[in-house]
Amino acid sequence: MRDTENIILNVFKNNSTKDLSTEFLSKKVYPQEYSQIENLMQSSDIVYIHDAKRRKFQLHRKLLYYMNKLIDSKIVKITRIAEKGEKYFTLQTGEDDTIIEKGYKTVISKPAMTSMYINQYESRGVMKKYEEDSWINRLNSIMLECAKIPDIDRLYNLIIECFTNVNDVIALNEFENILNAASDKTLKEFTSKIAKDTENSEKTVAIIINIAQTNNNIYEFINHYAEINPKKMNIVFNLSNKDLQKHSKILEHIIEKFSDSKIKINFKNNDLSRAPYFKGRAGIYNFDEKDWNIYDKKFKGNVVGVSCSQSQVAVNINRFFEIYRTDSEFRQAILGAAKTLLLANTIQRRKSHEYFRNINNINYPNSADFYKFSRDYIRFWNYDWHKDVTENHNLFALVENTKELVDNFCYSEETIFKSCGIPIRFKIAFSSAFRNFDQKFMGERDYKKFTVNKAEDYYNGEIKEFLGIREKMFEIFDGGDRLRIFRKSDFVIADILHELGIIFSAYKIPFFTYDFSGLKGTVKLTSFM
Amino acid sequence: MIINEKICVDGWKKVLKYILDEGTDFTDTDNRQCREVLNLMVTIEQPEKDHDKLIDIMKQFEWIYPTSEELSTIIFNKEDLAIYEYSYGPRIFNFGNKKDQINDYIIPLLKSDPSSRRAVISLFNPSTDSDILNKNIPSLMYIYFKIKNNELICTCFIRSNDFFIGWPGNIYQIYLLQKYVSDKLYIKTGALSTMSCSAHIFHEHFEYVKKII
């Protein structure tokens, strides 16, 4: 196959389900020529503009010559002809087709039609797959065990290798192992590089730090992190109630630096959950507590990485109940989502050698351990839990009994497949969705913001009731949830430590975020010191 | 108990009824209610007639049953796919990354000695499966091949056998293997027997079972 045809196929490879226009293809196939044309188009001289148009026309003709060859070979087809006669093309191949031509091998994986159970919900905008183009051939989230990674360079390389297999987040568990051993300089370089790479690749890296295990390196690391304020990274600080007092100096430093830079601070309460929690673009991820106990006893120390989530869908609850009315319809829809996830997993299994080659090498020779604790996610958006407590109880009950239904379905399917000699793991976790799951699908946020001005607020009746509801949600959402606390009004750091103490001791909230975006000015340590 | 039938569907229905009527109830380690019969032997005289029929029946229900393609892949794919804890294919065709039990043993053995009683393969690996913490070990443990009246008969030993949802897949897979070996030996397939140490049905499936029988 000629080089140009191969380049065209590679463009389709990355856009296997889309219709691509002649212009889009020209831009990708002839980037240099196209950029020259664009420069000419910017000119104010009409002669240059005419020249640019002529060159663009020629470039399209050149591309169409190769497109016609691919059409003749039944590899692509024209889907439509838009205004001014511009042609749109798509792959003519079926699911998971492999195209092999003279000397070149181009494998184009077209996501299989796994939507049969949720078609009607997708078309009505109440259900959405996460990153549809890669929802099967990439994992949502994985976690790397820093304790098993010899140094910061190897960690960096591993993260980059994994980017191609992940469509949301890579978590770095027990990052203190790297933090304590690396020099300030290498840590700075690492953080800056990851900050840039995550932005370029549209991926998230979540750093998990056990405060109690850190040494003095954390101070400089926090300073640098606050300075660069990475857009696609986040840190989760794991600590227990006891650690709050014991390590208050580190916490003061974190609060001061992060609040000044308006960086959200995520806390996980180790007293309530041993399993890691981390934040991705789609929402919160975690591991099942029982699974984590097994992992802790049997696998920890032997594996470098584990998969946390394979595929996920989100449901817009408010929109769902605008269209469908009954609880039974809701249960049916969620069961449909579960079946869709099972089909997605089936394809992942079949193609795991192709899709996850890098990943399978991480734990080699114990490659199977990578998937032992993985789940799929069904996430919920705009469910208005706070509006009417009585009504919420109904929704709680509905989500709870739907979860039971889904758990039974998963269990039955595991039994069916195991009985047939196919020992699959199939678990579905429920969780809330973030707006960034897909901003267009989610629409506007319809949540009440939980704003705190002072520690006493936590004793206020309304807030106590609200937090009670959130505690209940944490119980229902076995895939993790997050309480976001918008901190307003001026404060001294001691205030925040006091507030943390209240949440840690009085509420069963395993994971929460302090959001300082509403603050004005900078925080002072003065009255505390 | 020994049950003999000509075709798979009849054998399956007869066993399901037998377990329902004669089985004893117990609660398994996952706290699920089962009804079981111990040491149940079923012989299907002509499995070639309808070895794939039971899968079609299973697809009529609300769950998702593995496809014939996946069932076949799992028994024939010798690659150890990371996403499975274990898989029949590698155990049969690449046991311990060393032994192709079918092509390097069963077929040459039966070619050189058609009356051999040594043609048995093992899917059970004590070095990894005999572990108290390991719950995921193969149910299908041994398969025995024997040439009788110029037909290849096949007997397999299944330690734990969900007769309602598992056996349809098992019989399909084992028949495919029986056919593979018989083709290589240029003989016909004969009877297929399963010996199930625990042949059981979960209580939650009773309703479906009753519909079938």
C-alpha cells in the first residue's frame, strides 16, 4: 500500500467511528501544505487568498485520488456530500476489522456495537458511554504501586507507557515512597513534566500520599506543585483522625499553599476506608473494601499496577425522569447499562492481547493479577438528593434496590461464565458523575453547593441533615463519592484544621474536597502561630 | 446415578428433573441455596446431533450467555490471556507452558496404540490450584479419550457442575475437542460422558428449570 493511503488509514484508526470530511483528512494527511494554505488565507492580499484557495482545491483533489482507491478497495465509503460538494467518509469495515495490505499492516479497531441494550436511552440523551471511541479498547483508570517502582524515572516512563491504555486517570498509590527518596530537583522535573504531559494527552494523574509516611521532602514538593498548579493532576491526602494532630505541621503547609493557589485539597479518611480513593475526569474511583483486604493480604508487594475501572456509563437522573416515569423503567434502564458493560468486557477479554499489551507486561509474569480487582462503573448525574428529603428517601430506596438487582445480575453472569470455563470478574460499582464526564451530555449542574464559612456551621441543623444524606450516599455509592466543601470567608489555618477534625470525627464521610475557589485574598498563619 | 440418552437435550432435561426431584439442598460458600446430586454420570450416545442446541435454549433467558465463539475460543486458544485467571485452552494445549496434551500426546498415543487406556489429559494443576485462598480453579478436571468400535468416545470428570447453566457450555466445548481429536484420527465421534462429582442447580434458577423440563 502506498504511504499516503497508509497515512489516511491511520487517521481513520484514531477516528474509527466518525465521518471525516475531505478538509479534515487533508489537514491530517498533508499537515505542512495545509498549514501553508492557512497562512496564506490569513493574508489581507486578495491575490494570496486566491492562491490559497487554488492550492486548497488542488490538495483536496490529490487526497480524493487516494480516497477513491480506498473506496474501490471497499475500505472506506462516502457517507454524505455536504454544502459546496465536500465529501465525508467513514470506514466501511465491520467491527474489529483488520486491514492488511502489501507490506503494511494497519489494524483498525472499530468499537463493536455494544449499545443494543441502551440505544433508546442514548438517543434520548439520558445515558452516555464515557469516551465512546475508546470505551472498550482503553481502561478508565489504573493504579500504579509506587512502592514497587524502583525510582522516579521508571515511574515517569511507566505513566507515559500507560497513557495509551487509559482514557481517564492513572493513580499513583503511596507516592510517598517516591517523594521521600527523590531529590527536590528530580521531583520538580517529574511534576512539571507530568503536568505538561497530562494536559497534552488529556489524561489525569492522581497522586495518593499517606501523610503519616512522608518526610520533609513533602514541603518543597507542595511548594512546587502549588506554584505550577497543574490542571490535570490532583493529590489525595490519606490520613486518620490521629494523623490530623500528629502531622498538623504538614497539613498547615498544604492548606496555606493550596488555598493561596486556589487548589482543591482532597482528603481520604483512613479510619473509614482502607481502600484508595482517587479523582478522575469522570468522577471518583475506588476499590471495593473487601477486595482491598484480599489485595492487601495476598497481592500487595507483588504487583506494580492494578486496573480499577474498565468501562463506564453515566445516567442523567433528572432527564431520565422527565422522559420515563416509573421505578421499573429506571431499573430496566440500569440493567440495560449493566448488560452493555458485560458486552464491552467480553470484547475486552477477546482482544486483551491487542488492546492492553503494555499493561499486561506491567505485572509480568503475574499479568492476570492486573485485572483481579477491576470493576465497571455506572455513574449518576443531577439527582437532586438535597431538595426534598422525603423524596430523596424514595430515590435512595430506588437506587439501593437497583444496585441489588445489578449485583445479582453480575453474580449470575460470573457464575454462568465460570460454569462454562470462562472465569471472568464482572462487578459494577455505582458512583456519582462529574460534569467533565461529558459536559455537553451532562448539561448544567443542578446541585446545591455545600458552603462552609466557619467551623460552627458543621453543628447547624440544616448542614447536619445535609451531611447525613451525604453519609447515606457514600453507603449506596460503592464506587466512591466525594463531598465538595466550598470554603468561603476569611480564615486562619487553625480554623480549617478544626473543621477537618469535625468531619473526621463526627461524620462518616470517607472522601471530601476542600474547595477554596470562592476565597478572596490569601490565607495567613498569624493567629495560629 | 447413571443416565443414558441418545441426544444432549434429552439427557439434560432428564438430569435437571432428577436433581430437582431427588437432590438434597445445601448452602454453598457464597451463601447461595443449591440442590445437588453427588456422583452423577450422564452418557450422550450421539452428541454430534445437538451439542450446540442447549446454548440456543440458554440464550432465550434474560441473561447474557457466552457466545459459541467465546466458548470455542476458551477451549482452543492456547495463549494464556491475562484477563482470565485460568483458561481451559492453555491447560489443554500448553500445560505449564510446556505440554500440548492433545497434539503431542493424545493423538500420537491413539494413533500408535488405538486400544490405549492412557489417553487422559489433566486440566487441574495442583501446584497452582491446590491453594486454600484460590477459589477460581477449573471445574473440568480430566478428559479421557478411548477408541471403541472405531469411534472416539470421551469421558470427562467435573468436580463441580452447575447442571442448568454450566453443562450446556461444557458439553458444547467438550464435543468440539472430541471432534478435533477424532478428525485427526480419521474416525467418527462416539459417546460423550460427563461424571459430575457435584451436579447441582441453584434455587434461584428453579423457575427456569421447570420451564425447560
